[in-house]
Amino acid sequence: MAFASGADIAHFRTFDGEDGVQYEDRLVGVLQQLEGVRVPTLAVIDGVCAGAGLLLASACDIRIATTDSRFGLPIARTLGNGLSAYSLALLADRIGTARLSSMLVRAQMLTAADAADIGFVSAIAERGRRKDSLS
């Protein structure tokens, strides 16, 4: 199961530099629209939340995850592509610069507990539990 495990990396294998810039521009537009929503937005994460999925969750106001959720940016292990300045700033604000650097360079995945410890996730729930049982 995945919240949003990111894009299909096979799609990027045929990209040239311009394709990558256009992809990031579209993604930034979506993130800006999501951040601009005038009511609180909620990301409910159950499983892997990686790449663009992590960015989408970061643009939400509140993030709740199941205990087995994982968060990351495995681009160092896949294509080695980069992120836009906007995406990096958004993630640095939500995760912290040092942790973001480690996640990027080491393709490190955070557990739900790690994400809660740094304040990225506001609550953790067991899959199938009632909403009043959030920690």
C-alpha cells in the first residue's frame, strides 16, 4: 500500500533537461495550488510516501500516518535527479535542512515514528483503528 510512492521512474529515463524542468514546473504549480487552499488540508498516509508524494503531503496542513508508513526521497538510489528550489524549500521547512540533506544524499527513509518525532506527522494510527484512537 502507498499514499503516493512517487512517480514511475521509467517515465524519467527518456527525459532530457528541458523535460525535467517542465515536470518540476508542473509539480510546483500543483504544490502552490494545494498550499493556497483556504481550508485546512489533510494528508492521510498509509504506506510509502516518497518523491512527489512526499511533496504533496508536505504541502498539506496536517499529516496523519499509519504505523507502517515510510517517508523518503530515494532519488540518490534511482535517477539521481534534482528538485526545484521551491520543492527543496518546502521540504526544508517541514522536515529541517539537516534531515532533508541526509534523506537526499543517503536515500534515507523515515519511519512514521521518525516523522512524528520531528513534527512532520501530527498523529500516528494503526491501520483499521477508529479515528478516536490516534496518538
